[in-house]
Amino acid sequence: MSQAPFWPVATDAFIADTVHLSAEETGAYLMLLMCLWRSNGKPIPLDHKKLPRMARVRPNRWPAIWDNLEEFFHIENAMVTQKRLRKDWVTVQENITRKRESGSLGGKAKSLKTKKPPLANGTFLPELCCSNHNHNQKEKEKNPPKKLGAVSDFEENLKTKAVGQEVLEECLRITSLPTHRPRDNQKWIGIVNGWIEAGAIPEKHIYPVLRRILQKTKITISSLGFFTNEILAEVDRLTPLEKDQAAWQARVEGYRDRQYWNGFWGMEPGHTECMAPPHILEQCGFQAFKSITPAN
């Protein structure tokens, strides 16, 4: 159950945004918003088997309906959310917290004739200075200054998006999807990177699945998210060892071709402590110093 059962709906904005939708599409959109609210405003998986059930739509009608609803949602790393609903969730949580705090202070005020809490006998200025000093010290320890030459979060984000750019271009070539909207390209890079991080190898899992689905389906496909379930199902057929090997293959090739490496994977290829499997390092042209148990 949601932590905030009440969902504030701006009816004028909702009607204005959905005036072009049919009754069936409007109902499906409303059901998905309510499911997002019940998940405490958090994203839900982009699962085209579960989403139709959540939206109360027959599976054979879902592709056409989703084609018109997708523009309302934000999709990243195979997860679906809605920015306006997320903002409303944060606002409601702030109001709940504020009212709870006001309620806890109300009883104290009523018990005092002056309606004001008494002042402490001791001096508070030195304590305040000490408190501020400790607070600032903790903030510095929590967020240490970046070293000269360190990569900023913005630069790291740009590198992450660039990892799937080459794969995305090939996917767009295979599917013939339009590329004139920058917002779609940004969203699709996130989807492609999600496939790769799940262990999908472009030549073995992504491209063959795209071609196979395009040969079978007769509907118009408007987003790469349509292929996510089939690609992840293809990856799920791998054994745990094969998944691990596929993930390391994609990471090492990404470092070789685009010089991107995530610190969570340990030291980069070429370093003596790199945890990538030795045979993958050698295939990609790097020296394997010693065998270390890979860690995902």
C-alpha cells in the first residue's frame, strides 16, 4: 500500500494533456499513474507483459495503446516513471512531515501560559558555534573536495551515455526508427546501456533479437523499449557464468573502444589488479597479469 493514499490530481491539466486520447487510452494512462503512486512514487519495470495487466488492457491491444502513452512517461534503464507524479509525491511527503512536526509541537504550546517554551539557563552561543563547526566538519567528511583532474558527475554521466552510442546507432539502422528528436535518443541510450549492463552482447543478443522481432511483427514500433523483454529473456537463457562473461566482455570492449570504465568494476584493463577474466583481457588486446575472481 502507498505511504500516501491520497493522490492530488490537477484535473484541468490532466484533461488538457489527454484530450487526444481515446477513452481506452485515457483509462490505461490513469491506471498506470495510480500504480506508480501505489509504488510510493518509485519507478516500475518496463515489462510489456505486466504493464498491460496493470493498465487493464488486453495484450493484443497493448502495443497500439503504449505507442500513444509512452510520451507521457520517462524511461531510463528499463524503468518507467512520471516526472509530474514524482514531484507531487515529494510535495505530499513534505506536507505530511510538516503536519506531523506541527502536531507534535502543538501540545507543548498549550501546556504553557505564555504559549512560549522557556529559554535555557545556560548560554547557547558557544554551543551553537561548536555545533556548526561539527556539522561543517561532518559535511566535509561526507563530501570531500574533488582532487584536481578528477572527473565530475556531469562528465561521468556523459561517458555513461556514450557507452551505448555505437550500439544505439546500429539499433536505429536496423529498426529504421526516427532520429530527429533528441529526447528520444537520450532515452534510447539509457535503454541500450541497460541491455548491456544486464549482460547482453550486441552481436549475440541485441541485433539478432531486433531482426527476429521485426520479421514477425506487423505493428509499427516507435521505441526501442518494445524489444527490452525479448532481449532480457535472451540473456536469461545464459548460465550465471555465461552472464558474467558476457558482462565483462562488454565492459572491456567498452574500455578499449571508448575509454569508459566504471569504478564499481575495480581497476581498469591494463592494471595489475584488474578483475576481468584473463582470456577476455587477452582477446581485447590487454595484458592479463594474474587470475582474480571477477566481481560484478
